[in-house]
Amino acid sequence: MALSLHPHHRAGRLTVLLHHLRVIPLLVRMYVRSQMEYRGAFWLDRLAQILSYGSVFATIGILLARFDTLGGWTWPELALLFSFQLLAYSFGAAMSFVQLRDLEELVRLGTFDTLLAKPFSPWAYLIFSGLNISYTGHVILAVALMGWAVLSVDFGWSVWSVSFLIATLVSAALLTASLITMIGATALIWVRSNHLFSIFFGFWELTRYPLNIFPGGIQITLITAVPLALTSSVPVAALLGKPVPILGDWAAPAALAAGPVWVLIAMAYWRYATGKYQGAGG
């Protein structure tokens, strides 16, 4: 016979959940205020971000000016791909990157133990006490570029296609945050994990280009072991009706499911990693 939770247990869990929901806005508000203390410096940094990623896009433009297409993708289609990749990364990384990158230092110094003693989820505290608004520059550039690309690409837009674009963007952001969470959580097991971010970003830079221009081995890697193609070229290719290597007709369902599936995987890995954590005393 299946066991059900005692009413007191259910009430206790509901109380904890409500407590978390009340505290989260406070954590976010405090961090945003600290980030906006020097507004001039903040917006200068955002301008630098826009110029940096704008130069990357300009480099792609130079390639297209010489070769007309890249793997069968036109200039507006590549603009849509680049903006989608950057926007999905910005949303996902804002919820995870700096927070999980700094987890290694917390573990090394033993200060992660203090998070375990708080009456709050360590993961939720890490994420929402450091929600990174520094990706504003990325978002501004990506939204502007996507707006131009949507109007320029040769594609019949509809309610379904716009809904698919938004849904896969959310899925890609969730996938990005999940992968970063898993990399950061590795510090709870090995103490050192930040070197894995170099591998992550090495593959991430490849995903601003169409998947079909790479050799088969890299294509497989970008869909399976390091599934970052599902945050960019796979959803955009499926949206535009372009052939997707390996996945074929499964490209659209895979792009939609990738985020939720990897969130579950990341949650399981976080629990596993925290179970292996031995504390400052070893």
C-alpha cells in the first residue's frame, strides 16, 4: 500500500516553501542594490560587453560577405542563431554562472558549511543571493539583433513558430543553467571544478555556428556529452525548417525537452554532490 504524508508533514513542507518564496525577493533585491551602487561603472561595463560580442558578430559578417552562406545559412539566419545563443546563455548564466563558479572557493575555505546551517536551501540561497544582472549588456544586444533577424529572415512566422521560439529559448536557458550547476556542484566532491568551465566555454563558442559545418564526432558531442547544440543551432534550425544532423525530425522535440530533462538531471546530481560533501574538516 502506498504511503501518504501525514497532514503535519505536508503543512511543514508548505511552510518551508512559503518561507523560501518570501525570502527570495529580498535576496534578489539586496544583490541588485549592491550591483547598482556605482551606476556609471555598471553601464560602462555593459557597453563593453555589447562592443565585445558585437565584434564577434561582425567577424561572422565578414565571413558571410566573402562566402555568401555558411553551411547553407544566410546572414539573417546566422544573426538569429547568434542572438538566440547569446540570449539563452544570458538568461541561464544569470541564474548560475558566477554563483556556481564561486562555489569552489566556498568549499575550499569551508564557508559552504555555513550555507548548510541556514534554514534555507543552499542552492536557492547561492542562486538568488547572487542573481547576476551584469548580463544586461548581453540581453540588450541579443534582443536588438533578434528583432532585426526576425524581420529579415525568409520565413513564414505564425503563432506556432513564435511560441516554439519562446519555448525553446526557455528550454535552452534551463539547459545552460543545469550544465553550469553540475559543473559547479562538482566542487562539492573534488573541491576543484572551475577548470571544467574552460571546457564548457570552449564548446559553447562553437555553438554560435551551424551544427552541420562540424565533423561528425563534434556533432555527436554537442548533442550528447556536452549538449550545447540544443541551446542554439538545433532549435533555430528546427524553427527555420533546416536539416539537423543526427536528430533529423526529432530536432524540435529534443530542443523542447532538453531544458526540463537536464533540470531533473542537475537536481539529482546536486543531491548526489551534497551527499558526498565532507565539510571543512574533511
